[in-house]
Amino acid sequence: MRPSTLRVLNRAAELTRQNRLTEAMLIAEPVILTADFDEGEEIRRWLVDHVTDFTGENHQDSKELP
């Protein structure tokens, strides 16, 4: 994945955690739409692997709660 794409995804995650979803989508969507097939697959894997970056939650911690 290009470094510029990764920066945009990280920024979109930050904005989402700040409840600024519209802004996050405005910066992430063009990058996602212009990605070629290979980069699109990398983006998809990154999004799946980093879902907690967007929510600000740690899913392992939530499993430990009663």
C-alpha cells in the first residue's frame, strides 16, 4: 500500500473516533475508489485488521467483561 494511502486511512480512523464520520469519508473515499485491484485488497485487509482504530475500542477487553 502506498504511504499516502496509509496516511489517509489513519487520518480517517482518527476522524471517526472524534465522531467526524462525514469528514473521514470525504478523505478516504477518493483514495479507496482510485486504488487498483492489488491496493484495494491491501486496503480491505488493513480495514479488517484495524477496525478498533476506527471505534477506539479494544475487543479483547470487552470479551473479558462479565
